[in-house]
Amino acid sequence: MVENGSNQEQGAWINQICVTDLNKILAAARDLEQLMTAAEAEAILKVLLPMMQTMTKFTKEIGELQSKGFYRELTLAVIFDPLNTFMEVISRGEVKEAAQLVLRSIVPVLEDWQRSLNITPVVGLIFSKDRAMQLDATLRSYYLHCQDPQLAELKVLYLASSEQHRQQYQVLQQDYPEVSFIAEKDFKAQTLELMNNHQYVLFLVDDNLFVRDFSLQPMLDALIKYPDAIGFSFRLGWNAVYCYTHNCQQKVPAFKEIENGMITYDWTQGEHDFGYPLEISSSLYRLSDLKPILQQLSYSNPTTLEGLLSLRKDNFAHCKNLMCNKYTITFCVPVNRVQEVNANDCGRIFAYSSEELSEKFQQGYRIDVERYKNYLPMACHEEVELHFVQIAKKLPPVTNQAKLVTAQAEVTKVEVINNVNLRKL
């Protein structure tokens, strides 16, 4: 991406600036394309002029950087003629013609640049411990429902407390070659490092279950278009009427509908889950907003990370809106607990210990994520019965079960209640 890579920090900083501008231009281009069919010239100008101002800034930055050895793979000359023609057309007041010129002659070049730079805007950072079975369901359901997975690079930061758990993560690494698996050694340092060269982070955990189709691109465009939004929550929606962690009903806020089936609300007035805008189970954020804070905080595991991050929500009082889908895209299934930092509730109705699920994984079973399509949870965390299907080869028994980490969760198995009908939207 950057030819002179001797200074990685400088390269990452330069890349961040240019990619941010490129993303803004292409997001505006998508808005512009939607306006072309019916909108008046005034509405088109409101999108077109700021877009071209960013374009001018972007080309100037690229030109200066190329003189210093960066981005030499980009050929600026190919857009100079279309830009000059654009200035002539717009000066005659031919707004729609100028917009069509941009969409036809300039935007395709920028899209080619984006592909040639191999820019993946989102890092999907998944935290996992001793949960290969549940992590498989997270990954399998993500790829089942995500309509544009090429926009995110999934990275799993995992911790295994036994040889069997470690080997099961290796199996997943073979099953999902497009996903990076990183064994945890220094949680904070690795978390920060895995975010490098991306513009957004989608935090996920290994008990996420995706239940309906979604596209990342409209969310990224919305984060550019609405700077007063702190992020995009995958777990909230009109249906989130219950707070599992507080074991109570919660008031659904006054939502405002925006484009592409998305809604937004004022999180500073929200109750329980709706007033908890910074979390790591299923939310998308701008790294330009979050990374400076993540660098300052002192944390050593996902639980302390979220706890400290949530205490900084007042830093974002100027970003008082939080966006989400009309209906929950993913929710957490709290059927066990694998950490002892916080005594988070789990397994009130359905409980499956990590050891029990590990044994089923050994036998070739996986959670049947197809069974949960369009499931509508009442909460961000909701226990459901796990349905299994035997789709993988049985694994040989692990003879050496020495613990790989000192802390191992103690999860009590309770009786599983069967035959619960899934609520469907």
C-alpha cells in the first residue's frame, strides 16, 4: 500500500488520511447515484460540491505523497482530464450532466484505486476463550448473512485453557482460511495491533449469533454521513424490550428512521442497553474515534476492556446518536461463562458448559445456524436452545489435557429445557 515502508507509523498515518478521504468520496458517489433519477439540481449540488471539494483535497494529498515515494502505483493523470471537463460543465450550470460525468469517468477510477490498494475498511475483531463450538456458529452465521464480507477482515484473538481447546481452534483455522486466528499473549498490545491499517472496528464475541441478512457498506456510508453518531449497533432494534443483564424490561427509545432500513436514537437518553453505547459484543465504530482511547486505557481481557470503555462514554457526548437496524442483526447467547473477572449471569434456562460443547465439537457436531434465520430476540443477550448437526469429521481424543492457562471458568451444567418454539419475525 505504501512503497517506502521504513517507517511503519508514518505509513499507517498517511494511509489513514488518504483512505478516509477516498471512503468519503465513494460514499458520496453512492448517494449521488441514488439522487440522479428523480432529484432536483439543488439536491444533487448539496452532495456533488462537497464531494468534489474532498476530491480536490485527495488528489492534492496523493500528488504530494507521490513526490515522497508513497502511492506511486496510483496514476493521477487519468482523472485530470475528467476533472477539467467537470469544471467546464458545472460552470455552465449543467448540474446533472456534471454529476453523470463524475459517476461515469471519475468514480470507476477511484474504485479501481481502492481495489489496487487492497483496502479492507473494517476489522472484525472477535474475542474468544474455550468456545470453538460457539465461535464456529458466530463465523458460520456471519458468512451466512453478511452480503458484502469482502469489506471486513475477521480476526479472532483467542485463549485456550487446554490442549483440546487449542486443537479445536486449529480446526476452525482450517475451516475458515479467510479468518486470521491469533493466540492471545498480550491482550492490549495485540488488540491495538490488529486494528492497524483499518478505518473501522466491528467488535464481536464468540457467543454472537447472526440471525438476519445485512450489508456493511450502508453502515459505513452512514458513519461518514452522520458524524454525530457514535457508532452502529448490531444488537439493538425495536425488538430489544428486555435487558438480560438487569433482568428487567427496558423502554424502547424514540427512533428516527434514516436510509436503508436503519434507525437512530439519542443514546444519552436511553435506558439500560439503549444507554450503553460503547460495548464489544456487536458494535461498529470509527477507529479514529476509538483508538486514541483504547491506547490510553489499561486492560488485560475483554471484560475489563468493555468496563473501562463504557466509563468513557461521556467523551462522546457530542456524538449523542447511535444507529442500528430496525431489528436485531445479531445477539449473544449466554449459555455459559468462561471468565471469572465478572460474575455475569448465564444459563438461567439453557446451559451448556464449554467442556460439554467441546466434547460435541470433537464428535463432529456444530450448531445449526440455519435454524435461527430471522429469529427475533427480545434482548441483546438471550438464551436459546442450541440445535446441533453433525457435519464434520470426528476428531481423535486428546491425551494430554494439561491446562494452558491458569484461569479456567467453572460453569455449572443445569437441566436443558427442550422443545422451545423459536419466535419468528
